[in-house]
Amino acid sequence: MEALFHDKDQIIRELRKDPLINKDDNQQVNGGEIQQESSDLLQKEALLANELNTLGNLKILSNLLMEVKTNSELSELENCYYSLQSLRQKMRNNTAFLKQSFNFQQSISLYVDSLHLELVTELYEILTTGFWKITENTIQFTPIVKWGKDEVDIEYNAFMDFVTQQYFPQGGLDNQSWIISDMDNADSQEQVRAKLNVILKDYVNLASVVNMIKSSIFIPGKQIFYDEEKKILNFSKSAPHGQNTATVLASFETVCDFILNGLTLRDMRILSSELGHLFNTEFTKFVKNNASIILDSLDSPLKNLVSSTNNKLIRLASETKTENWSYSGKEIQDLLMNKQLYYNLLLDKILELHINKIRDIFEDPNKSWKTLETIELKHALSSTNTINENKGNNSLDTKQEKKEQHTSAAKNDDWNWEADDDADAWGDEIDLDIDDEEGKPAEEMEGEPEEEEENAWDEAWAIDEDVNVNDFSAVSEKKPSQDHNRTLNEDRIEVTQLPKLFLTISQDFKNSFEDSHVDKQYFGYKYNLLQTSYMAMCTNNLFNNWYQLYVDMRYLIEQDEKLYRIKELTRNLLETRLNMKYRFVSRLVACQLTEFRENEKNPSWDATIESLLPYILKEIIYPLEKIKGEESTRYLLSFLNFLYNDCVTNKILKWKIISEVNSENLGELVSLLVNNTEIQILAKEPGYKAMREKFATMGRFLPLHLKEIMEMFYNGDFYLFTTDELIQWIELLFADTPLRRNAIDDIHEIRGASLED
């Protein structure tokens, strides 16, 4: 200030230039001009003040931009986030900024968008190349990383707390969050969204780690090991040969160690929540499935490995305390401490060994098991008193009540020329009405297989008889009628070597556990399984020679009556096979009857001559003769009853009327069946004789006139027919005329007089 005072003249000169001073000096000044100049000065001062305020507000944005950039360069990511958030708020509310040109605003906005992308990209890179390094076959985790040019220490827990709280506060990505919604550039916005999605999925929820572990544990051939020096969990594609069980268990233990000792509590909880149930299920299942290997001895090293892994799972569940998974380890502990299980597993090994012995029988290239041996038939042929009377002997009038009820019911049917006889005959399963085996003694019943097993194996025999009607046309030229009528040696029969071989295997299996600690019920179950396996293999190898299989099994049961499972399956075998063949016979007969009704004047006989007769001889009569014994007699009689009565007689009786032409056709059909079903070994059976005689009589009277039929009646030829049966046939064959009524009256009169006598 003193320096200015030295030049007083200059000061005076400057003051004189002031219009106000000049005014005071009585200089002539224009008043209007002075007032205008004063107003201009005030306006200029206001503009300058406003501009200064604008620049001040813009400087705030500039300072925030610099702050964001500085924090980013210093890797102060949390401060960078908050600075960027403040910058966005200022940009939304700063009037000075909003008054700038569109190009200026757009330029600043695009630059700030790039700061969003830089921040999120740095978060992504810290996670993917810093804390976690995940490749196709490795996982590496580092809890503290040095980051940036200044190598700033970043701690994982604090970093993840910040990321989850600020970027995913609701547990998911919010597209309305300012970090995404405040951006203007669509490409940058999409990049930010994509990177945040990856961070959420793979590093907050650890999906990549979860998937790698899921696809690698309890997989035979996969090996997982941990590199202590590099802190890397390696997932190898293949394990050393012959170490599957041990390797799988060791690999799973390695995963447990990695989670327990290599990860933070936060990530332990996430993996427990995502993988806990899988660990529990797969670990328990693997131990159970490989129990025979793990419990190979009472001090097995694998047993110790399982125990150690089980304890680590218990610890994992205890430390994480997740809501959706808990683990006590009791099931595995009980498994390891169960000595009974150890002995049962030994039995499983022995069972597998003996099943392989059975398999070796059939893998013999010389097929020596097929060698036939003649043996004495233990059960000689006997009479068939065990057959139901209505099946084996329909000749007795005192046994006709059911028959009469059946035929009388048929009279009420309407004309049904288009009806499906096949459906009528086989809408329900055929009731063979074959007597079951004699009642078993008490000790035998105790050893019978349980119902669940029986039901399961009943289905094993249910093989459809898939035979075409024309399949037996080629056989018609060489019918086995000569074979089935030859004299059979009734007290000797041929068996293969299968019974003898199995008796040896069975006895060896039982001897292995005479003094063992194996539970008796469990042993019985496994013994039944051995028998079932044997029967299944025999069936597969003798599928087309089922009657030989039946003979072999019957002989085997005679040698060891405690083979209850084989006994049950053998009975099922024969009955199932016959049921299938009965169905086919029924279809062929129904086909022929349909042909009669549709083309009675010139019917085709192919179904009977080309298919039915050869099939009956080759597939039913001949095999049943081959099995011999009382079963042969019983099942042969049952089949003839089924053929004569169920397939033919009962079907014809359902017709409303029989034309003269069809009466001849039916008579010819009956004649063909009678002539081609003569079975010599049944010649002495009363039921067989009566059944054939009655069926043959029916065939003879069908084409006759009423007068001729009445002559047969007067001669006593219908002694095997009940009164109602005979009248039903007459009503079916002839129209209602005085002659028919007289004939019926004669029958009633003569039969009534006979009853009175």
C-alpha cells in the first residue's frame, strides 16, 4: 500500500476519471448516461456471480470425477463405489450441469458410464484372477491378495461383505439399481450387467465350485487331490487302475478337507447348503454299495478312511449350521460297527462265487451239461382222482349241475353272428382248474419264499406265446402223431446233468455257512436267490425245450425237497407255458368256428388242418407225454377237457341255431379233433375214455336228422349226456315243430321212467 502512495499524482488522475467525482466538481455530466452505466455494471456483476456459481458447481463434479479416478487407481474400491454413487446423484440434481449443452452432458455421461464399467471390471478381475482361479480341472482359493500397482492387500471376507451388501442387497441382481439404471450407454450397461451376473452366480453363490465338485465326487475313475504347496484342488480325469473304491473315498475326503480348511466360513455355509444333501446321499450310498470291499476285514484301512470322512462331514455340518442340511453320521457309524453286516457281506461274496459257478456250467464250450442220463421215475403213473370231476369226467349225471347251469344260461343269448368268439373265450384268464401240490409240512412252509419274491418271479415266466396262425402249416406234412402214439417207457426218463451239477453247488453253498454267524433269515433269502439265478439261467438255455427243463427240475426237487424256490418256479413254469399254449389253441378254434359262420358252404379248413392239429400234437401232447409221471396224465386230461368242452362244445352251445350245412361242418371238426388227439398213455384212464366218447358222440349226431338222433337215444347212445344237455342240442339243431316237441316229450318220459325205476 505504501508503494502506491508514492505516486499521488497518478492516484489523483485516476480519481478524476470517476464520473461521480466529476459530478461533485460541478462538471456537466449527463444524468441518464450515468444511470445506464451503473445498471450495466450491476448486471455484469450478477452475470459474473452466476457464472462463478456455475463454475463452482461444475468444479464439484470435476472433483468427484477426480476422486473416483484416484480411488480406482489406488484400488480403494469401496471408496470408489461411494464416490461414483455421489457423482451420479450430483449429476441428477446439479442445475448447473443440467443447463449445459446436450453434447457436453452426453460427453460427461459417457465418461461416467466408462467409470461404472471400470469399477465392475476390476471387481470381476479381483475375483477371477485374485481370490479364485478356476479352470476346467482345478480350483485355487487365496483369502488375501495384493492388488494394483501399489500391491494393496485386499481381504476376502471384507471384500465379499461389501460386494454382497452393495451390489446384491436382496440376494440377487436388481436391474433398477443405480449402478445399472443410471448408465446411458447400452453396450456398457449390458457389459456391467453381464459381469455382475457372473460375479453373483460363480463367486457369490459359488456355482462353478459346486458344479465341479458335483461332477467329480463318487465317480469311478475320477481322482481328486490337493496340492499343499500351490493350494490347488486338482480334478484328475482318470485314477490309477484297480484303486476305484479307495480312490473315490480318498477323493471325497480331500474335498471335505478343502472345504473345512481352505475356505472361509461364509463359503463353507454356501457349499454346505448346496452340497450337503448330495454328500449325505452319495456317501451313504457308496459305502453301502461297496460295503463288501470296505468291510473286507474287521480292521480294513478303507473302514478307517470311511470313519475319518464321516467325522469330517459331522464337523462340516456342525460348524456351518445351515438350515437345510444337518448330518449326524449315525447311519455310517452303525454300518461300520455292525458285525452282522460283515458276515452278511461275506455271504454275498460266497453267493456271487456260486452264481459264477452256475454261469460256468452254461459257458462250457463242450456243453457237457446236455449229456442225458436215464433215471428211474420216482412217481409212477397214477389215476387222476385229483382232477376235478367236471374237468376229467363229464359223463356222470350226478356231476352235471354246473354244466346244466352253464348251458341253460347260453339259451338266453340273442343271435350273435358277429360276436368275437375269441373275446368270449378269453376275456378272462383260462382257469386250468389243476390241483396244486399236496399240502406242505410245517417245516417246509417256514422255508417257502416270501410273497414279494414270488410275485416278482411270476412275472419272469409271463412270456407271450407269439405264434402266427400259419406257423404250423409247414408241420402238417410231418405231424408228430406217430411219436405221441408210440409205447412209452413209463418208469424211466432222461435228465440232463443240470440237476446233479446244481446239487453239488447247492450243498457247497450250504456247507460254507454251517457254523457261521450269518442271520438265518438272511441266509434263506440268499439261498432262494441262488435257486432263482439257477432257474433263470436254465430257462434261458432250455427255452425251446421247456418240457426237458421241467423234467430236470422235477428230478432235482425229488433229490432235495427243501429247494422251495425251485419248486415254486417249476410249477409256475409248467402252468405258464401251458396257459400260453391254451390261448393259442383257443384262438385257432375260434378262427375255425368264425369261418363256419361266415362261409358255411365253402369254409377254409386251414386253421384246423394246417395249424391247429400240428400245433396240438407238437407243442402240447408230445411235450406232456415226454414229462411222464402223474403230472403228464393230469395235464393231458386237463388239456383235452379244455379243448373238447371249453373251446368247442361250450362255444357251439352259445349259438342260437345251427344250420344243416354247419351241422356237417361241426361234425367234421369234432371228428378231426377226436382222431388227432388219441393219447395211448391215457388209454386206461376212465375220465379219458368218457371224455372222448362223449365228444365223439356229439360229432356223430350233429349232422344227423332228428329221427336218426332219436334212434341213437333209444339205443342208449346218449348215456353220457344229461337230459337237459340232450334237449338243448335238439333245440339248437332243429326248428320248433310238432316232431321236435314229440321227441323232447319222449326224452322226458323215458328219462323220467328210468329215474323212477
